[in-house]
Amino acid sequence: MNNDLTAFEKIPVKIFTTSGEGSVYVAKEIAALIKLRQKEGKPCVLGLATGSTPTRLYAELVKMHQQEGLTFKNVHTFNLDEYYPMQPEALQSYVRFMREHLFDHIDIPKKNINIPDGTLKKDEIAEFCKSYEEKIDKLGGLDIQVLGIGRTGHIGFNEPGSSERSLTRLVSLDQVTRIDAASDFFGEENVPRKAITMGVGSIMKAAKVYMMAWGEGKATVIRKAVEGPITDQIPSSFLQKHHDCTVVLDDAASSALTRIKTPWILDSVEWNEKLIRKAVVWLSQQIEKPVLKLTNHDYMEHGMGDIITEFGSAYQVNIKVFNFLQHTITGWPGGKPNADDSHRPERAKPFPKRVVIFSPHPDDDVISMGGTFIRLVDQGHEVHVAYQTSGNIAVFDDDAIRFADFVRDFNEQFGLSKTDGAKFYKKVVQSLQKKGPGQIDSEEVLKIKGLIRRGEAKAGGRYVGIPDEQMHFLDMPFYETGAVKKKPLSEEDIQLIVDILETVKPHQVYAAGDLSDPHGTHRVCLAAIFEALKRLKKKPWVKDCWVWLYRGAWQEWDIDQIEMAVPLSPEELMRKRRAVFKHQSQKDSAMFPGSDKREFWMRAEDRNHATAKAYNALGLAEYEAMEAFVRHKF
């Protein structure tokens, strides 16, 4: 037995509870180096990344400058990459990204900022790349290189197949990378096919490297980069050879590492109920045996013998875990009245309950927990839905034209102002015709698209059976930029959540806990809910409020994490599907589908079927489908 839980990790890894804590750690390391170089009278040379991963890092550096006096006058920066071709003022430009997130808010001299030039002529690129490398070398090389990691394992735009010795150059983008970038460009067809990037060799020359990753969506590729073999198919794996690289993760991104996923195979561990549950479910799935059929030999063969030593026999452990799993299953998500609730996931009283379902986008409620939503309403609870954002950027232009045309024809049919309707229609069409790929819609078009999503959400709520006054459209300001990139969470955003909670005073809150949402909206919406609850914690009603986290179209909770599983019959699953179908603008082809080409209702049903099958494989009752929840204790 190996005595080191990090034995499989070939790069040092630091794990933080949240991405915010990880970002603060890296920011402090950078600030300390900047100050050291200032004392030495030397420049500090930083390699910087773009994308959603480093945004909080840059926010912390800006905060240090504005509140703690950190100066960047001795700092030289070199960005990893830029799309090609790309105008510096374009929405997707990394020049614009860096200005908005960092450079416009600190005192770095403009001449010290270096970003690959997306406006070069093709025959100028090779010379530019050569001079980019030379400029770094003349300054003594990169002191720190900040990295994110792509789903293909790429760092910078060094796609699978990149050489360990590659330097700054023009590259063709991998199809997966282009799909992942599609949302930023309002469609895959608008994503540039090439980019200028620093090479793996350029990165490896840095004195210190920090590779950061947040969320469950990065967990698998992080495991490959950190624990897997060095291969050009996972370019980030070359960092195993770097003399001073640290991987900085939040809990979610670390979840596939051996020390987190299966620590018992590395060393003896301190067993608690959660870890035992995790280990037993893993063992059952690993050897494809129901929980109650696991034997002492199975435990011994898989490094779990000390569980048997502690509990006496496999039978005792099996019963304990089986009973827990069985007790998570309930057809009464709001609690069953007049019933013994000692082994149920929810309280019997009070009944009925006041419930708030927070839906980050206007369709997350029915996609992610539509069956449970229907159950709660059918069973007599007072259910409110708070739609946190308008979802307006996820509507296609032709839908906006169709609805503007409807207004024009509606006015004509009912003798209303025909002239105003015609003028408005013409204005909308002209606005969309003038709009280039990836440009922001006009205010009128954004309002139309928001109304389309709102109307669909109302149709879904009515189908489920709640009155209009129990549907709340918050239109949180952080989202209302008209672009994929959002504003930081503001006091106004949090106050909207506080207000709805204070109005309803719920006994139950349901919130989206799937941090793998590739666009970050779910993450921000959840942060706002947690902050609101934190501020309200002294209110009497909060003591009786339970928070249940669901996951959306991107990922499901692991079986050992689930604390409430709501089974759905074939009829209930069909009702859920019909509720999802009310969101017509998202049904056949969503604007930002991510890498999964299935329609959202298909993803949801497949996920619900898979959860039910997993429970059945563990030896529990067989259901058509299941929706899963984890309780958040605040």
C-alpha cells in the first residue's frame, strides 16, 4: 500500500473549496513576485491567459491595485494567444478581453503589454512570432505563466498533436475547441479557424507555471494531464516535465483525481459515512454487483479491507449503505403529510409548503427538475418559480423577426395602429440585417428575444399548473449585456434574490447546482442565492428553509452524493417532456448547445433514465426515470 495520497499526481496540485479561493491564492503569488522584483529594481514578466478561468484572478489583481496600492509599472505581460483573423475591438478579441478585465483598471504602461496581433497579413505572421519570442527572451523570460486548460487538454491554443518544442506560431483550431468557442461567436460557423499561440516550448521556458481549472467539466481532463502519461494528445501533460508547475483547482475540478475519487486504493483512510458510501457505490459499480451481494473478498480485493475490520463484515456495511440509498427515494419531494419522516429525505411538516424554484435560464426549471416541479404542484404545495435571467441571447434572429411580424399582423387584424407595427417591424429587420456575426443586438431586439423566452416560461408554468403571479422574472442585471460575457455579480443582483425570498418566505428552495454550465451563468446565479441566504440567515423563516440543489442538462450528481431521488413514471416523464416543449425557441436547435448535439429534452431524459438504471444496478427498485437532488446546508 502506498503511503502517499498524491502518489499518482505527477504535477503538484493545490485544491481549494471554491474557484474564488484558488484565484486569490494565485493573485497573491503574482503580487508577491511583482513586489519582490520592484525591490530588486527588475521587471516582472507575466504570461497571461484569457477565458472564464482567470477572470476572478484578474479581478483580485485589480482589487489589490485599487485598494492596496499594488503597482504594475514594472510589469511586462505577454498573452498566450489570439484568434486569427481578429480585430482588436471585436467582442471576442483577447485584446478587448484583457482591457476589460485587467489593463484598463491598473497602472501598467501600454508599451509593456504584448498580445498576438490578429490583424497581421499572413506573410507577416512568421516574423511577428519570432520577434514575440525574442522580446520575452530579452526581458529574461517569463517569471510566471498563467494557464487554463481546454477540454481537449490544450494549453494556449496548442491543440492535440502539438510538439513539446513548439514556439509561437499560427495554428489551426481543433473542432472541439471551435465548438466550445461557438457561444462566444453566436454560432460555430463564425468561429475563426486559426489562432496565433505561444507554443508548448514557449510555456515550458517560464520560471513558474500556474495551471488553473474550475468546475466538474474540467475534472476528467485534469486527471489525464496530472496523472496520465505524457502525450502530445494531451498537450497539458507536458507540464509533468516542468521544474516548477502548480495545478490550482476547486473541489469540483479535482473530483476525478485518484486521491479524491478513490483514495482508499492509495492508502488507509479515515472512514466516515460519506466516504464509506462513496467507496461502496464505487465498488458495486466497478465489479457490477448489487450492493447487497458484495462480499468480504470483494472489499479485500479492492483495497477496502479496513472497512470490514471496522464494521465486522461486508453484510453490515452493505445493509448500512443500501438503507441510505433506499431512503433517498421519495415520491413526495415536498414531504409526505401524516407520515413517519424519520427515514425520508424531506420533512412531513409543514404541509403544504411554500417552495421557490430558482431557474437560471427560463427553461432550467422544467429541463432539470420538471418531474419534481409537477409533483410539488400536484401534491398541493405553493410553488413559485424565479427565473433569474432573461435568456435573451439564446434566441435566434429569425425568431425575433417572426414575432415582430406577428405584432405587425396582429395590429392590422385587430384595427390597432398599423403604421406603428409596420415601422417597428422594419426597424427590427434592418437592425438584424446590419448586425455582423457575433455583434450585440439592438435594445429592441434584445427585448423581443427576452419576451419570447418569458412567454415560453409562462407557457411551461401554466402547463405544470401554477398561476401567473407565482412566476417571477428577475432579469438579473449581470446577465443583461447582450453578449455571452457577463458583468460581475452586483448588489442589485443579490437584492433581487433577497426580495423574492423575503416575499415568499419558502420552506423549500431549489437551485441549480451544476457548475459545469460552460457559460458560467449557473455559477453566478448560485452565488447570488447563497449570498442572499447568508444575509437572511437570522430571519426566523430561514431556520425552517431547506435548500435542494439540482443539476441541469450538463451533468448529474454522482449516486453516492444524491440525498433525494424523485422517481418518475413513464406518464410523468412524458408530462415533463411536454413542459420542456413549451420552450419552442430552444427545442430543435438551441443557440448554445455546447458539445452535446442532443436536444435539451433528450439530454434530460437520458440523464434521468441513467440515474434510475444506476439505482437499479445497485440492487434497488427499478423505475422509469429519476431526478436527483443534494441538500445544501447553509
